[in-house]
Amino acid sequence: MSISKLFDISGKTALVTGGSRGIGLMIARGFVEAGVKTYISSRKAEACEQAAAELNKIGTCIPLAHDLGNMAEVKKLADEVKAREKRLDILINNAGAAWAEPIDKYSESGWDKLMNVNLKAIFFLTQALLPPLRAAAKEGDPARIVNIGSIDGLLAPSLESYAYSASKAAVHHLTRNLAKHLAKDNITVNAIAPGPFETKMLAPVLAANRKLVEGGVPLGRIGQDDDMVGAAIFYCSKASSYVTGTVLPVDGGISGTPYTSTTFSL
Ligand SMILES: NC(=O)c1ccc[n+]([C@@H]2O[C@H](COP(=O)([O-])OP(=O)(O)OC[C@H]3O[C@@H](n4cnc5c(N)ncnc54)[C@H](OP(=O)(O)O)[C@@H]3O)[C@@H](O)[C@H]2O)c1
């Protein structure tokens, strides 16, 4: 197969949750540019519509606003997708929230809110969308689920973000468990574990600690749109048809070389 065919995802249909901004919008833009009919979702209808209007100048993007912290809304999002599409080739479970608080004050409601959107919603949205994913799955070109985890689910983070890091470690393991059981349906399930990317979520961290964050990345920079798009397209193209149950750190080397920040010589 030619190299361009190997990475060709044109003609597919995708849903990117949290596609209104940040990493989700990076992936959605990459998909739309690559000829994928792309649904995006987020809580705020206006932000979702604005992002879709922008992407519709390049290709096809449909906004669907739903709060994935709420199970009834998770189901509604899946129902809306299923009402419009018999087949769904790609599901990107990206929507997520972050929050940190000192351990002595860490609240139960905050813990539950994070676990609901970062973890529970991924499982139940995936479950509800299995019929159109199964319908799209082909031998040699499976349907794809890509979960967005985090390097905070691989390494203990600097911030006191207990529920966040635990939810992301759970996302990585859920990815492996889903991969094992959905392989028979020709659906691959993989995760991307991003390092630092310039988004609203990371803005307060970068405002206070940019030099420290950049200094902790072996490649010496914050992640850029193409870094994320490249990984997402790999996981959704024929190039990765034989890859499932993996977690790909897209982090400039942070998790692969954890001693970098303490490098010394004799
Ligand atoms: N940025 C980084 O450096 C970094 C690093 C590691 C992992 N990640 C992960 O990457 C993913 C995207 O993060 P980001 O940095 O792009 O964050 P972001 O800029 O804050 O974007 C989050 C997206 O998720 C949506 N969202 C949040 N809560 C939601 C809910 N309850 N229901 C539906 N949609 C919701 C947001 O839209 P609304 O506000 O309109 O709902 C937005 O579209 C997250 O899973 C995050 O944990 C990010």
C-alpha cells in the first residue's frame, strides 16, 4: 500500500468530545483537514458552534452540545450521533477537566465531578456508541477509539491533583481492558498521554511556571498542534490497524526519560 493511503483517513466519520477548544479542537481541525466528517461536542453550545463554523470553512464539522458530567446527557449525545450516523469510524474521548487542591481540603464533590467527566463518561459514551462503531469496523481497517489520558496518569504530578491523576491512570487501564474485549469486534482502543500543551486547562500552570515546565521537557518545548494531530491520525489510519491497547505519550520525552531533570556527569 502507498504511504499516502496508509495514513489516509478521508471519508471517515468521527466524534471528538471536548472538540470546541484545546487538544480536542487540534484533533478536530486535523481530521477536518484530512477529509473526515467530524462531530464535536462540549458543554457550551455557543463555543461549540463557533468552533464548528470555523472548521466548516475547511470541511465538514457538526457541533453537538452536551455535558458529559451528566449520564442523561452522555446518553443524549450518543443518541444524537446514532440518529444521524449508522456508522461511526472514530471516537475520540477527549473531554476532560482538571483541578488541584491541598490534600487536607480536597473535596468529595470535586473528586466526583472529575471522575464523572474524565472516566465514567468515557466508558458509558463508548458503550452507547458501540452499535455504530461495530457497523463501521472492517477487517484490516478497524473502527477506532482513542482515549485522551495524560502523563499525570503515568508519573506522579507536581500539583496536588489527586482525582485528576487517578482518573487518567484509570483511563489508561480502561483503554487496555476495552482493547482486549473489543478486538473481536474489530475495534481498536488506544490512548494518547499528552505532556504539556498550550490550552485553557494548562494556562494557569504556564502563567506561573512556563520556564519550569519547558525546562522539564527533554525536547525543551510545549507541545504543538501538529504533535497531537500526528498521533491522532496514526491511531485512526490503516498505519495502526495492528495496534491496540497501547498508551502513547506525546510529551517531548518526559515520561520516557524521567531522570532528565536530574542529569549529572562524573
Ligand atoms: N493541555 C494539556 O497540557 C493536557 C495534558 C495532558 C492531558 N490533557 C487532557 O487533554 C484533554 C483536553 O484538555 P485541554 O487541555 O484541551 O483542556 P481545555 O482547553 O480545558 O478543553 C477541554 C474541552 O473539554 C470540554 N469539556 C470540559 N468539561 C466538559 C463536560 N463536563 N462535558 C463536555 N465537555 C466538557 C470543554 O468545553 P466546555 O467547557 O464547553 O464543556 C473543552 O472543549 C483532557 O482530557 C485533558 O485532561 C491535557
